[in-house]
Amino acid sequence: MTQLQSLRGMVDLLPEQTCRWQAVESLARQHFQRWGCREIRTPLLEVTELFARGIGEATDVVGKEMYSFQDRGDRSCTLRPEGTASVVRAALQHGLLAQGAQRLWYGGPMFRYERPQAGRQRQFHQIGVEWLGVTSAASDAEVIALAWDLLADLGVDRLALEINTLGTPDDRQLYRSRLVSWLEQHENVLDADSQQRLRTNPLRILDSKNAQTRELLQDAPMLEQSLAADSRSRHQAVLQALDDLSIPYVVNPRLVRGLDYYGHTAFEITSDQLGAQATVCGGGRYNGLIQQLGGAPTPAIGWALGMERLLLVLEAAATANPSGRAASLVQADVPDVYVVNRGEQAHRQALILSRQLRSAGLAVQRDESDSAFGKQFKRADRSGAPVALVIGEEEADRGVVRLKALKSTLSEPGDDQQEDWSINDLGPLIAVLQNGANSERSETTQG
RNA sequence: GCGGGCGUCGCCAAGUGGUUAAGGCAGCGGCUUGUGGCGCCGCUAUUCGGGGGUUCGAAUCCCCUCGCUCGCCCCA
């Protein structure tokens, strides 16, 4: 293949996709703003140590998935594999936490060197929130509600919220030793991966997909039994708050997230339409991370939502319900006006007119060819524009433009409702076009 | 990192050793030199991801390679 192409796992987003992304992003922005979150943007590149210390040396993300390299100053740099560590670093670096709790959101590309598969790429995109200095159980439910409401507003359905508590480091320490000693007695039954993890990261054996291991785990000690009373009551309070907010959840005692910094609340929102990579949104509390990165002990909670996976479920929802909310968000951008022009004078006037209409805020597509009217109308139709403005030699001579409704819903072919408008005083024409454009838009966004 | 499937025009896709590589969509042109959504006609791959080999002859067989895809691991 001599043709140059993108790196494996790095995908281009073409215009058909980008307009969907924009729709999702702008809706997400609205929600973040409503929930009191402010945006933070951090570099894509950080010193490797940030992730090694923040995410945990023993995790897969750090152990085998980072894009790391030495820069020209021989410093080890890494393309960020997730957002939380960077956000915390930035907050510490700029003393944000001295000003009280920070409710932040971020978005952008993340990089993990993995084999691509459905819903997984090497460069992927997340939007996420990090609430730093926020401690109450109610706030756990509140950040989850933010994700839940955003997804609901996007029209995405068939989602499930799974939640668990990981307790305190002490709780986990206690549980780990109980679990390991129990598993060691059954080591011969464990699959090879789990035997490995018995030494490296035993808690993660809990969400093994190996059937035999899963069956064995039925009788294994549960984390819950190692929880201190405080951890237990905290978890109950989070669940109570979710009940108060009428957010449905499933407590999954085997939910153990792969990043070391999580403790207490951990949760995932999954879809049954994503294949093996079912998690759309994942997050939890990380009360130890800020201290670990050199700050004062500060409680915090956050989540990240995978944009590519979100788009997949959004598209599935749009297909399932073509008149629903998701479908309206997935719709392609369409010009408000298509300008059909033919003849030299007509082209000159159309060029000027198009620009004036654009200045008035209209999305105008002008046919730059000089081909037959029939051809131009065909393209006008395909563009999806609700109306065409026609300038030919006749109109050019008379200083007018002809307005014609397109689209089968508005006029039948040959049903020739056309009006001439002066191009010397565009006010009335612009008013008519803007009116039409607005009603078009509200139709599509209200679905 | 490990396993399965697959690579023919921008997209979908037939073809599985024999002269010029179906078809559909999209695109362009025409029927219609000023009016679209339908229809009809024409044009659009010397070439089958790339390289090498077998053969009189290969998109079709073999080897290598690159890429895509699904799954494992793990995560968004």
C-alpha cells in the first residue's frame, strides 16, 4: 500500500461524523454549565511520572498501554491515557484547591496503545468531570446524576448503572489478604490470567470473564464483609441519594475498576449495544490521589465518558427510534438556502447576494458551476436545503432573485410557487429566510 | 501481547485458474440550451491492499508483508 494512511487505531472523523460530535459536545456543555462545572484544558503531553504515580504502576494502562518517548531533552514524556491525573496536576500546580472545591469538566483525545476493536481505539476521546474537594455521599450521587441526565437528554436508552463500593485503603488491604488466602487454596482452578493477577492485582480477578473462574468466585469472600462500618454506611447513603433522585442502579459487588486511585464509590454506565467494550461512562471516588500527587489530602470524585462509544449508542438509538431525540442529534447539517445561478451577470450578483445572506447568519450554499438549471436544482435538492434562490439572466437584468420552495413536503415538483424579491433591499427577503431557517431548526431539534 | 475472520472503483458488492473484471449507490454528462425529487441513455477499476513465487495463463493457488475487523487481556 503506497497510499499514506493514518496510524493504526487513529481514526479520522469525517464531516458526517463531526456534526454529530458537535451536537453532543454542545449539549454536554449545556449540562456541565447547569451543574456548575467549569472547563479545564490541560496538555496532551505530560511527564511519564505523573501517570505512573497517579494511575498506579501495576495497572495495565501504565504497564503496557502508554505512548511514552524521550523528548529532545531526554525527559520521559507520555501522551495522556486519561484525564484525571492531568486535571489534578493542573489544579495543584495553580493552587486551585486553595480557593475551595473545584467542579471541573474537560474533553479531548486520550491515547492508549492497545489492539483496536469495536469501541476501542488508540486515540479516543473522552469528556469527563472531576469534582475536587467534594466529600459528601450526596455529591457522589450528584455527579452520577449529571452523567445520567446528560445521557438521557441525548436520547440514549438501554443503559444500566452499576455501582459498588471499594471502601477505604484499609478495607481493601484487609479484603485483599482474605481474598488471596482463599484463592490460593483454589489456585489450580483459576485460569492462567487470574493466576497471574493473584500476585499483581488480585482484586481484579473478581471481574474475570472466565466461566470457571466466575463459578469459583461464587463462594469467594466478598469485599462487603471486609468493609468498616463507616464505609458501609457511606455506601448506603450514596444509594439512598440515588433512590431519592429516582436513578435506577444495580449494585455489582464484583465491580472493580482498573485504575488504582479509586476508593469508596465506583460505578460504570454500560450499554448492551456495544459488544465487548460495554462501558460508556466510568468513574468513582479517588480521595487518595491528590495527596499522592503532592497535594494536601483532598477528597474527589469524577467520571469519564467515551465519546466514540457514546456515538455508537447514540446512532443505535437513532436507528431504533427515527423520530426520537437521538435521531435529531444525529442529523446532518443542511444549508438554509441553495443558490442556483446561471450566466455571467447572475454569477456576479449571486456571489454578492450569498455573502450578504451569510452575514445575516444564514447557511448559504452557492452552486459554483454554470450547468443547466436542471442540474443545479438536482444538487439543490440533494443538499437538503428547504429553499432555493434562483438568479438567471432574466433575474439579473431585473435586479431580483426568485425564491422557490424545495422538498416534497413543501411543494410538489412542477408546483411552481415562486416569488421574486428585490436584491436592492434584502431586508424583507432575509426576514423570510430567517423565519424559515428557525422553524426548520426547532423542528429538527425538538424531534 | 495472544487467537479468529477479512482485504475487488469514493461506498456496497459478484467473480474461487482461461480472451475486454458483473451489478447497485454516489459522481459527471445527456434526453430537458430556465426549473429539482421519478425515468431512460452514456461515462467513471489496463486492475483486484503491497511484494515475491507457481503456471502457457492468477483477482482466483503458495509464501511474505501491510492493513482492517472481531474476541481475549484491559478500559472509555
